[in-house]
Amino acid sequence: MTKRVAIFLSGGGSNMRALVEDMTGDHPARPCVIVSNVADAGGIAWAKARGIATEVVDHKPFQGDRAAFEAELSSRLAAHAPDIICLAGFMRKLTAGFTDAWAGRMINIHPSLLPFYKGLHTHARALEAGDKVHGCTVHEVTAALDDGPILGQARVPVLAGDTADDLAKRVLVQEHRLYPAVLRRFAAGDRSLLTLDS
């Protein structure tokens, strides 16, 4: 049975696009809705232009009440009946109330080789640490930030003279390879670790 995938984003959605463009042919999943907390997110416009259902739940009216925000997210999701949620640059931290309900069915991509550099500014932090290798990770989502079982990693060499922007661009190329490959396996029930090298 084909899995239904909801993709959450807050911006342009380049990882969402990579996922959607891969969900064709013999892929075991299809996108059912693109969700954003930002009405004018580029990823929402892209999805609408391709006839994919979209939902926008602005977090601002729920300031200080994450449970109410997440209840609205859940309400909007219900109509689309997703089997899997993919976080793709969704810049809101989800609480245990939401993540526990989706345990084992929600994945995220993070721009570092977890468990290193959870949170923001990962590329600058890798450079400051003098790392020779950096990369990205796809993992199952838990209530802990950038935690949960690791499903895949792609490694990128750190080059002499790299800036954080240089590194970010090279890591993003690998994100667009890794996330679709992991989702394809995850939707088919394969949670073994996938490792890619650039």
C-alpha cells in the first residue's frame, strides 16, 4: 500500500522539492499535503503550482501555547490522513505531545553529522571546531531536539578556506540526495542506516 506523506516546512522548501520529485514511479510513497507555519513560504507556492494540497498554520496567534498550535496542526492533518511526516526546514520545535503521537512515523533532516551540532549554525560550529568532515543526518523525530534514531548520514569534506556559506551549499547538495533515499527506504519499512559520501 502506498504511504501518504505530509511534509512540513517554513521556507523555500528545497528538501521538500527533492522529496516530492523523487516520489514517482515505483516509490512506495506519495505526497498528500505540504504544511507550513509561514503563509508566504516559497515551498507552499511551489506545491500549489503543482496541484499538491497545502495547509498553513501560522504559529504567531498561538504565542506561548504550543499545545494549541499543535492541536491545530493535528486537526489540519487529519483531513489528509498521512502515514508519515517529513520535517524539511520546519523551524518550530514540536513538543512531546505531538512527537509521541507520531513516534516511528516522523523523520527530519539536520545539517550536521549528529550527534554533533544539534540546533542552529551547524556549519559555522563545524568550522570553528576545525572539523575535517561535516555533513547531514536524517533521523526519527523525538521530543528531544535533533535526537532520535539515525536513519542516514551523508559526509562532506571540509576544504581549506571554506566559509559557513560554502559548506552549507555543499551540504545542501547531499541533503537533496540523502533525504529522498532515506524516505524511499523508510516508507518501505527499511530503517537500516544509509551512509553516503560526496
